Amino acid sequence: MPTRDTSTEAGTPDVQTGEKSIATIATLRVGVKLYVYHENSKEHRLAEILSIQTRKGTPHYYVHYEEFNKRLDEWVPPTRLDLTKEVEWPRPDRPAKKPEKVAKASTPRETPTSATGRAQKRPRRGDSLGPGTPTLAQKSSNKKSRTSALADDDLVVQSETVGDVGTPEDEEVDEEPAETDPKAAAAARAASAKQNGTSGTPETFSKEHEIEKLRTSGSMTQSAHEISRVRNLSKLQIGKYEVEPWYFSPYPVEYTEEEIVFICEFCLSYFGEEKRFQRHRTKCTLLHPPGNEIYRDSTVSFFEIDGRRQRTWCRNLCLLSKCFLDHKTLYYDVDPFLFYIMTTRDEYGCHMIGYFSKEKESAEGYNVACILTLPQFQRHGYGKLLIAFSYELSKREGKLGSPEKPLSDLGLLGYRAYWQDTIVDLLLNNKGLETTIDELASMSAMTTQDVIHTLQNLNMLRYFKGQHVICLTDAILNQKQKQIEKQKIKGKRTLDPELIQWKPPVFTAANRTWNW
Amino acid sequence: MTRSGAGNRFRTRKLSTKQSLAVLRENQIDSVDDDAQRNIPQIETGVERGEEIEHHLQAAISASQAAAVGAKVTQIFIPTPNTTEITVTNYETLYPKRFSQPASYIRFSSTVEDCSGTGYCMSAEDEKFLEKMNATKRPGGQQCKVEEFERIMDLFESIALEKQPYMSIDMSTVMLYDEMAAHFGDALSSELVKIAAVVYSHWKEQRVARGGNPIIPILKFEQGQDKDDGDPYVCFRRREVRQVRKTRRTDAQSTEKLKKLRQEFDSARNLVRDVLNRECMRKTIFQVEYGIFESRRQIIGVKRKNGIRGDDEDLINHKPKKRPVDQSAPPIIRVPIRHDGKPPETELRQLVTVKAEKEKQRADKFQALKSSRRVPKHGFIDLTDQVFSDSTVVPRGPDTNFCGVQTYYLPSPPPSCEGNGAGLFDLPEEPSVSAPIPVLQVSSKSPPSRDVPAFRRRRGRGGRIIVDRRGHGIPRDDDLDDIILDRMKHSEEDGDYSPVFVRSSNSDSHIQYRARMLSPPPEPPVNPPQHMRRPVLPSLGGMQPGAPAVFLATAAAAQQAMGLAGYKLGQHPGPQQPQQQQFNASLPPLANRAPVHAQVRR
């Protein structure tokens, strides 16, 4: 643990662009990059300060570690900052931005705008919440710092206890967020990168331009705001589990003050106060997702839910899943989507494990918009089941499908694992000695691009005697062998397509579009 | 993988999805040409660029790639924040075991709102208040149950949301209880209304503490303000409604539809207005009648009083007027009228029968006329073979269209002719005619010889009357230059070439022609009996008998071997005679001794 280092000289109060110099606690501000101790990797890593709050007189810093996913961002006390090394000061104006991680934007302290002045003078207010922050947000953060300091400390402690997640529990990583048009996300990122750390300048820069991009680029786009860079909820209680959210989610801003947000396991309604939640539970009669069951086997059921008919439920679902999906956007309403919910059953009801959403009509031929296994059920092989189900539906529709891009890191890994499994199985079961990529695609409902991607990724596409061949490498076969052995012990989650009771829903033009 | 030098450099083909690929094991392949990979398109991972470089993802990817190559690697997981299974001590109470799985797949369509009862959920603070309220209540008063409390609060909240949605902006005027109560409707029983009055203060307190916002926080939806766009807490925006593509056609169509609709509404309105008028008039009729009746009654009274005796029929309308019943009679259903005027039930007539009938009528008339004419004919000698010939039966050569006429001059239509529908030669019998002279219309079966001048009247465009003339054509001009004639013969190729005829107006033939035109008519070839003659109608005297006809023989006409010439007689505005039939009627001879060959055909 690095000790807090206040010995350094008076710092550089008048900071220059992108400069490096020694800083003090007092001179630290949003946008500064410095080395922070990361407990899990037990090392100091370069991190950027995204927000500063003062609790019990000590400032706390919300930091984003470079080259780490945002979900590992956390609040750290000053003791974890390494001020013995030089820090990198943010640039005053924003020249060609490196996307997202390396956000240099900030307003230099000297900027005589009233907003900056305020941020400077009253650091107790959540600085990062500054620009364009709705008054409520400021109010709440204000309140927070005054009234619930204790709770906030708890919060910090929690976020620090990033347990050793490296323990391989089960076969695959499964949680695959995926969605939003890349353009939109990029725009959002650019926006947030730009806005980041500017505690005072509201709605500056080409925000209008970016918003326009968000709007025009189609399906659910991401909210372009630096507020959304800071995780806003502390903890969720869903059924039997307490879960730390990974990302920002636009639950009512009041709930950011709550230590725990209670989420009803069945209707997914959210409550900030336990008493209210308990009262709700006495009244709520839902025991499963409010739609039609379209698949049932010994362990799981799938429910199909129309975003237009179950608006409240689907909104609740999206708010929840936004906590775990970086690229998900709640910009637009849920009407044009169908939601497929995977549940396990017991005598309490049907507990949601994960879900994927799907556009009622996808122009780009996507068969999945967002896909998520709730964190408490990750690494149990459910993700692969979800993916498999999405492809089963595509098979029923007679279409080739692919998940909407961008994929998240976990999403990519999950999909790659599924693709590898599927392709290798198809090749092993292929009686003939030849096949085509089209054939593989039509048998798996994967797009030909995904098939090629998989083959290529597994180093299976070779060039031999003047033509391309598919090579089942020894390594692949070994992997397969191991997997089979493992499944013998642990069992394998599979789908039985026979048990699907589903016909592709047909929507009239009126239903499909987003009228209300 | 060995790179096989510059040895086998085959041009590698591009990877096609349709191409058949052999599935081989690694031991079946000895050498691999790495360059082949170049022709396979590199496909993006689909992960955001900025995130692709993330440490944990890269580690996982390289691990899996190493595994694909056969290296021994431990599987790498991407670290995620904590989730802990907590021992929710009251899980059982929160989530009672009440799910029993139905045998068939669940079908369900109720919404969250349907399933979660009263929207308002009591908070701990509410609970305290409720306990206090129940404790301080007069013992006789009803205790307020939690459900009732929530119902009241829910009602307050929903009324406030509806009636004062912007309370958070202006906190000075929170709805008063009385205003609230006005909107209760019958949502609350009278007992609860009493309680509600007490709860109101608590509600107001809570609401004010929340800054006028709903007590239970709600999602932030778009407010239609600009800053909505940048606010990350604003979610679930409405989609922009897709603009329907507008085309001129759809525009025109909808305009037409609207117009039609408008017209229909107008006519409906007019109909209603007319009905109203009618009924108003009927009402006045009744009133007037009533007035009349009353007056009569009074008259009777007066009569009785004054002892005037008379009939007591005053009360009755003597002449039963036509009652307006006629007007109010049920509207006559109009059956569409057939164009032939028959009731619609009768069978449609076929064209064949109509024609046959007409033919028969015509034949009958012909017979009747024939027989009727036979009588006055007894005194005459009929020189014609057949007086009444059936025009449709009689074969007519081209020449039969011409009637032999000999005239001194070309007649211009008499003034009396104008406008009275009579043809040029069909002069009406005028009273000034001294005596009706029986004239037998003669039509010679054998066409008049060519030598006899004959005329045919035609009507041209614009009502021009054209008289074709035959028989007194310009005699062949022997003076015509042989060369010119020869030129004419060979000039067929040159259509534009118009031959020039050298003509002297003093040539013999012209003098001869003019002499004949001006001379008294020669003896007709068929000498009609004297009684067929007819004097010149005095009415014709208005015309200058000697007026020379405008001679408009054109060179082209002269060319015609037939010798037809066109005489332009000027406009003849008189209406045409519609019937195309023979004029067997008598024609007034134009000249005293002119025999009339009256096969005039228009």
C-alpha cells in the first residue's frame, strides 16, 4: 500500500497542457492521470480520475484504470494514489482526442467561468457530475456528501473488494453484452471523452452534433454524457443476491443516494427503501416474466415478451441490464424489441437468469440486440444456452443471424466459444469429407462472415495443394476432447429444439413501428 | 508453419463461401502456404476499437489463440465486480413459495401494473405516521389499514400528477385538500374520505420534502426540452414517427377524398335542413289551421248569440283542400328510366327486331302512300315506270344521283329558304302560289344522258352548298397545246407541277358555253306533258333571274374528265334536313318550262 504522499512540493497550481509533474492531493482534479494501486492485480496502474467526492473531509476519487474495462472503475481513498510519480495533467483544450480511455479533456483551473470556479471552491460537490448536470443530480450528490458520508465510505470499501474473480469456476465466461450501432457508441464515447472532467461548461462542444448522430444511427443509442461514465448505483439486491452494478444506469436519480436498491425479482420494479420494497412484495403477484413460455426443459424456461405490450416490465429489465452492459442504451423506448427471458424454476417462481433482446425487424439481419446473463449466474454455462437459443430462433425463421455490434469483451468471448463449439461439432459430424462455408452457415444459422471469422480465428482455414481446406487441428480436437470429459463430470447444458413452441411472430406495419 | 520459399507460387484464389472445402486433419497437411491467409478477409472482432486493447480481453484472446495452436494455457477469465449470494433472512417472507408449474407452457399477458396492486408502497416514515394516526384516533373511529392508507396516498399522487403536474416548478401552491377531494370521485368510501383528510397533511409534508416531485421517484422522461438530449437520466424516449412518404398521387388522392367527404357532408346537411324546413312549414300549417278552426268556432258562437241561422258547416273545410299529405307522402322511389322509355321490367329489345320493325313500318308507309297516290293519278299519264321506287331496292348507278336540270341561271337560295329547314330545291308551298299544280315527281329509271346538263347539290363543310354540274362541262379544248397535254401525261412523277392551260375567254367553246347558259333552255329530252309544267313561282321574283352564277371552275375541276365543277353558292345557314330520303315531293321548277327531274339527293 502506498502511503499517502504529501511530501511533494507545492505541486503545480497553474497546470499546463498534458504536462507531467508532481501533484499533491490538493491539486488533483478530474482528468488527471496518475498511478493508483489496484488491489486485485496488486500493482500500481495508470488511472484517470473521473470524479472526486469528499467524504468525512477526505476526498475520494473515482478512477478508471487504463486498459481495464470500465467495470473495474472504482472509488479509491487518497491512500491508494501514488503521488511519488509524476501525474499527467489534462489538456486544457481538446485536440484530436484519443477515444474514450485517454480522455484529456478538462477545464483548466484558471478558466474564469463561474462553473469551474464553483467546482473549485466547493469540491464537496461531485465535481464530475458537473457539466450539464441536472440540478437534481447536483442536489443529490450534495446531499449525499453531507448526510450519508458513512454510507459512502461503505460504498468505497465495497468497490475496493473486487474479489479474486480469476478463479475459473466453470467452462466459459458467459455474459455477452452486445448492442448499439458502433457509430452511436463511438459518438457517445467521443462525447463523454470530450466532456469528461469539464466540471463547469455545460452543453458545450458539438454535443448537438453528437446527439444528432445518436438519433439518426438507429436503434438504441447511448446516452452521451460524462455523468454516465461514473457508476451511479452502489448495490442492487435482486432476489437472493446482492450485486454490484458495473456501469451507469438511468434509474431515478434519487436512488443513487441509496445504499441498496431493491429490485423485485419478478416484476423487476426498483425500490430505494426496504419498507416500500417489502410492501410491494406483499402485493406483487407476478411469478414469472409476463409473457408466453416458448421453451421448457428440465432446468430452464424461455419466455417471449413484446416490448410494446409489456412496456413497464421491459423498461425495468433494460434499466437493470444497463447496470451490466456498457454499450446498451436506453435512449429510446422498448417498443420495437422482443425480449427472450431465460429462467430457472423452483417453487418460488421463475427466476430470471439472463435474457436477450431482438429487434422485431432488423435491417441489418441481427438476431440479437442485447444479451446478458445476470452477474450472479455468470460462468455457469447459461450464456452459451442463451446464444444457442437465439440461433435456434433464427433457424426457425430460416434466417442467418449475428449479434448486433459492438460486442463487449465478455460478449466476444462468449460468442467465440459458442461459434467454435458449433463449427467444430458440425465438422466432426460431417460425414462427407467436404463442405462449404455456406453449408456451415445454413446449418448453424450463423452468418458466413461469422463462420469464416471462427475458422480463421481457430487457425483452421489453410491453403493446401492450391486450394483452401478446412483443417481440424490437433489442438482443436484436444480441446474438444477435454471439453467432452469435463462435460461428462459436470454435465452439459443443451437445448432441445423440439421443445420450442414458437412461430416467428408477424407484426403489422403499425405494430412494428414505434407508435403508441 | 513453413514458408515454402519462392517454390510453389500458385496464385491463390479468393475464398468463396460457395467453394467446396475439404475437411482434413492436421496430419493430412504437410506444408502450409502462409500466404493463403492473405486472401481470406480479415474480419473484425466486433468489439469496440478502444476496448479491444483492454488488458483482460487481450489476455483472454491470446490465451484462446494459444490454445487453438495447441499451447498449454490456463483459461483466463475477465474479472468482474462482485456478486454475493446473501442470506436474505427474510427471503421466504419476501418471496413466498407459491409457484406451481402448469402442465402446459405458460401463456400470460397481464402487465406489471395489473399484478402489483396499489402503486403506492408505504415507507417506514409512512408507517410511523400511520401508527401515530391510528393511536391518536378517537376510539370509536375506524382504524386505517395499511392498504387503505396506500390507496389514499396513491389517489393523492395520481390526482396531483394529473392536475398539478408541474408542482415541482412552483411549490407555492400545493393543491389544497378541498381541491383534492373534488377529484376523489367514488374512489374512496365515506369512511376513507374522513381518513384521507387526515392523511392529506402527511402527504403534503412528504411531497414538499420531495420538492414537489412524486413521493416515489419515477423515471425521467423527456420533457420536450433541449437539455433532455444530453441528460443521461432521461430514458425511453419516444421514437420519431416515421414520415410517410408523400407523393403527388397520394396528395391528389387524399384531396379528392376530402372533397368528396365534404360534398357528402354538405348534401347530408342540406337534406337535414330541408327536412327541418318542411317540418317547420307543417307546423305553421297546423297552427294556421288551428287558428282558422278557432275563429270559426268563435263565429259559431257569435252566430248563435246573435241568432243568425245558417248552416253549421262553417267548421268544416268546404273544399277539401289538397292536404299536404301529398307532400309528406312517402318519397317516390325512382326507378332508373330506361333510355327507350319502357318500364325496366320489360325485356330489352334487340337491335334486330327494332330494325325489322322499322323496315316493316317503312314498307307499310310506302304501300299506303302508293295506294293513296294511285287515286289522284287516274287523270294522268304516268310516264314513269314506277312512281314510287324503293330507294333501297332500286339499284343506283353513280349517275342516278344527278338530276337533269336545265336552267338559265344558277339559283342562289331564295330568302324564304333560309332558316326554314327546306332544302334548296325544296321550296315550301307558299300562299302566294296561285294554284297548286299537281306535279308528278319523275324519276327516270334510265339515267339522263350525259349530254343533258345535270346538277347535284351537296353540302360541304361549314354549310357550304356545292352544286356539282355535269353535262355542260367545258368541251374538250382542241386548241390545247399538244405539248402541254403531253406534259400532263408524263407529269405524274412531279406532283407539284400544275399544268398551265392557255385559255382564251373568247374561245369558241367558252362563248358556246356562255351562250348556252344564258339562252333559254332547250327542249328537254323527255318532254313532260304540259300539265306537269309549272310556272315560275312569283316568290322567286326576288332573285335576279339573270344574275350570272359565280363561276368558280378551277383548273383542277377542268382536269376532271367527268367535267365536274364546283359552284360555290355561298353559305347556306339553313338547317339540314335530317332524313336522308328521296325527295319525291314536287319541286318548284325554276324555270317556266323546266321539267323537273327531281332526284335530288343531298
